[in-house]
Amino acid sequence: MNRLLGLGAAAGLAAGVFALGLAEVIAGLVAPPAAPIIALGDVVVDNVPAGLKDFAISTFGSHDKQVLLGVAYLVAALLSALAGVLSVRSRTGVAGTWLVLGLGALAAFAAATRPESTAFAALPSLAGAAAGMFVLKTLARLVREHQAAPPATASRELTGRRAALGLGAVFAVGVATGGIGNWLGARLRGAETSREAVRLPTAADPAPALPSGVEVGVKGVEPFITANDDFYRIDTALSVPLLRAEDWSLRIHGMVEQEVTLTWDELIGSDLVERDLTLMCVSNEVGGDLTSTARWLGLPIEPLLERAGVDGQADMVLSKSSDGWTAGTPIQALTDGRDSLLAIGMNGEPLPLEHGFPVRMVVPGLYGYVSATKWVVDLEVTRFDRAEGYWTPRGWSALGPVKTSSRIDVPATGDEIPAGKVMVAGIAWAEHRGIDAVEVRIDEGEWQPATLAAEASVDTWRQWYLAWDATPGSHRIDVRATDRDGAVQVGETAPPAPDGATGWHWILVTVT
Ligand SMILES: Nc1nc2c(c(=O)[nH]1)N[C@H]1C(S)=C(S)[C@@H](COP(=O)(O)O)O[C@H]1N2
Ligand SMILES: [Mo]
């Protein structure tokens, strides 16, 4: 009996892989986000309680999506095995078939009700489920035939070989089609090809030269400019939106005198500016690494809004991505002269696909969740009392100015360091206000002024260091920053939700 159940579970697993693989290929052909695991995962992402999302980001950071997908595949594997067990236990195996159909229908429903869903969204899951039901029935029959054959007979051996062959073949085909489906999906959308063909124009208004000394030259401190591959990534997109630049356009509408549609050709032919700007995630914990700086190339948003003619009653721009994510940005932050951009370039390259290719928003001074819309395709001029961004109904503040803060990069908690001169160093930020001072204290003693690196602009983070004469023993080191408005970094600890973490970052080191 145990052996029967084991074989049943294996048959279920093989059928599950086959069904998902086939669904993946069809999704690759019609719509990548309609793949069953992606569609169901998207529903989970959009509906998890704020606390759980917060936990996932603080625990897994930029890898939260891989973890979620891993869990989803594990659940799918367990349910497939269950379907297999159910289908070998009875002659008809009807319960297993129903389970597969139910899961397929659920995924089809999820895919069909997504904001970016197309007419064919239900197809991958339904076709996958149908194929899965058929394959599972066949495998279950082979398994039952094998179990029914009298032990130690030729027929026992033959049916066993047949069942093993069937299982292996179905499994292998499933894995192969899954891989092909993914690849096909990306190829057919042509996003990567489109990106490779983009030639960024030189900026009409280049970034000001970096002053010498924006880096303090202490090993272990975050580089001033983050390489694209190291740039933190946070978004709700389980499957990265695959847009082609040449198809892109942005619609500006709502409380405006006249709708404006901006095409890619117009955008890339416009006078572009280049700026170094630091991006910060509201989910960043005290001491966290959900912040990066890049040199962005883009079109200023303010003149675009002027062209549309913004109604005096409007106070928000609701920006929307191709996959339906939204951010609500105060119009003031887009029209007060700061470098709010529709960015197309990141450190001299077209935006990487995961960072919003072909076009994203970047607004100095605001957390990403209320401003930095990637894959942006729509700007609706509206009011905060009429519309809200994606995270607001999920427990996050409608407004998200970045809080003045600082972080110790070296040494790190747990480090053992020899007594004598030790460089304590890190970064501080108060985007769009600027950092005026950073102070460090040892063992909760007097605050001592740290030396600040040169300031690139008020919109970027600033490095700092303090030469500390370390004495043997264990020590606690705290840091706090003061911004140009004279506001000192808040010392009371608060979690990221609803509008950004507070508290001083501190570390514990042992000096020998
Ligand atoms: N389309 C879309 N844009 C988005 C998000 C998202 O989930 N979807 N997340 C925002 C958040 S919360 C942050 S912090 C920044 C992160 O940008 P990055 O991934 O390029 O670092 O993107 C913002 N733009
Ligand atoms: Mo974020």
C-alpha cells in the first residue's frame, strides 16, 4: 500500500510538472503573467496583510519574490503529489482529477481578473489543467496495472518498466516545456532586443561633475554610485513587465486642460537632463540596504504637466505601470523645481528590465512607493481625496517624504577589531533637504561630530567617517544625522509602516 501511494505521489508530481510546463509555454505565447503560478502569486502579493509584506521585505529584501515563488512551487508540488495519491487510490481516481481541475480553474480565474489581463489570460491554466488531468489519469492507470500484477512475474516487471518510463517521460517533457515557455515568453515580447537597440542620447543638461571627495575612501562603505547590478530592487511584479520601447507611450489625463500623449520617439528626441539621485524604499529598516544611487537620464516632468495644463484644484498625480501598480505623488513635488524625471537611462545604460524599462519615474525626496513608478504608462492628474496609490489602502501613508537618517557601514556588528585607530564610516541621507551633520557616540557617551564627505547634491546620500581610538572591550557605536533644516534624526524606534522606520542605527564590536 505504501508503495502504491509513493508511486501515486510520483505520478502526481510528474503530471503537475507537465501541466505547469505546458501552461508556461502557452503563457509564453499569449501572455507571460498569465502563467498559473505567476497569476496565483500575484493575487497573494496584492492581498497579503501589510505586516507580512513588511516581514518578507525586511527578511528577504530584494529576494522576496524568489522566496514567494519557491514557496508557491513547493505548494504546487505538494498538491500535485496529493492529486496523484488520490488518483491511484480508487479505480477511477476521480478525486485527483477534480483536484487538478479545481486548481486549474482557480489559477485561470486569478489570471483573468488581473489588471493587465488579456482575452487569453485563462487559457494557459485551463489548457494546463486539461493536459494534467489526462496525463494523471494515464499515469495512474499504469501505476495501478503495475500494482495489480502478481509479484515476481514477467508482467509485474513489464508494467513496472512501463510505469517508470511514463513517469520519467512526462516529468522530463514538463521540465523542458517549462524552460522553453519562459524563454519563449521573453523572446516573443522582444523587450531585451528592444533594449539592446536603444541608443541613449547625450544629455542636453548633463549631471554636474562630482566634487572630489564624495567618497571618504574607507573600505566597506557603500560606493557613491551603485552599479546597476547591485541596485536594490523592490516591486510587486512576479513576472517583470516586458515592454518594447518602440511601443511605449504615456498618457497624461484627468484634471488637465488637454490630454497629452508622449511617445517614445518624442521622449528620446527631447532635451534630456542627467542627475545623480538616491532612491530610498520606505520598507528600509534602520541600518538596512534598500537604498541606492544612480546617474539617471530623463525628461523633466514639470514642463510636461505644464503642457497638459493642470487644474488648480488637483493635488496628486497617480502614476500607473503597465501591470496596474500605482503611486500617488503630490503635484507639488513634481512642479517645485526639483529634478523629478521620467527616466530612461541609468548609469549610462537604458533602464534594466527590472528597473522599469523603458521608462520610470524618479522623484528626489520621496520614498519609492509614492513616486518611483517603473514601467510607467499613465499619469492621471487627480486629488488625494479621490484616488490612492497601491500601498495606501494596504496600511501605508498617502504621503511619503524620506526621513533624515544614517547608517554605519564599517565596522559591522560582531566584528573583532584590534585596539588603536579604527575608521567608523557610513552614509547619511535626507533627500532634497541635504545632510548638514553626522554624529557618532561610543558606549552612549557624548555625541562626536563625524567628518562629512563632499556633497554631490541635496538629492543624494552623503558619506561620513570618524577616526575612533578603540580601547579593548566590547563597545556600542551609535550614529545620527542632522539635515539642513536643522532636524535631528529621530531616536525613538518605529517600524517601516506606515511612513518609514525611525531610530538610530547602532552596532556592537569587540576590540582586542
Ligand atoms: N511598477 C512598479 N513600480 C514600482 C514599484 C512596484 O511595485 N511596481 N515599487 C516601488 C518601490 S516600493 C520602490 S522602493 C522603488 C524601487 O525601485 P528599484 O526596484 O528600481 O530600486 O520602485 C517603485 N516603483
Ligand atoms: Mo519601496
